[in-house]
Amino acid sequence: RVLIIDRGKILAEDTTERLTGELTGHDMIRLKLRGAPEDIRQKIRELEGVAKVEEQKVPGSGKKGLRQFDVGYELGKDRRGELSQAVVESGAELLELRTQSLSLEEIFIKITTRTPEETASSTDQEGR
């Protein structure tokens, strides 16, 4: 569990995975595949509840046929079974499937960063 405190106030308390979901609007899974067909990104995107699919670069993967994807899906809906089934049915080899979350630093910055309007508003209220 993580507790985020800013200026003496508790702003958030939860796991990094859940905080990531709240901040991004979806849960994330990272897939690493070998031998995936060209249309695998589209096949994953068509699965129910999948909001986004972003292919990430894998250093030195050209000759090995490795591809890596970050998959965003509906909050609270576990899609690992459907994802792994779609990958296997496509003929690709599933090398990695794991939940993906923001780093603790990214979470802290997103939660504690204030817009100029929010800063001015809190300053006005403190001065009263």
C-alpha cells in the first residue's frame, strides 16, 4: 500500500496498481510476444473492454521477432485470460504478461501537481 501526503494532508492511500487505474482511467497490462502476426495489435484492440493498445520498442528485438505492448482496459475488469487466449490463437508465443503501473514518483507527481488555479484557490482559502 502507498500513502501520498502533501503539505501535511493525506491525498491518497491504495496500491500502486489501483492508483494508476484511477489516474489513467484504465488498468494496464504489459505483453511481450515472439512471432506475433502483423495484425496482433488490432486483434487485441478488438477484445471487449480494451481501451488502448500501444506498441513499445524492445531494444535489440529486430532479429528475435520480439514485440511488446501496453494494453489499457476497463477498470476492475481482469482481461488476462482473454488477452492470453487471443495471443495464443494468433500463433504468437506469449513470453510475458504482467500488470503495469506508474512508478511511485509518477503517481506522487500526478497527485500532488496542482494547476495555477488550484494553487491560487488554496492560497486564498489559507489566507482567510
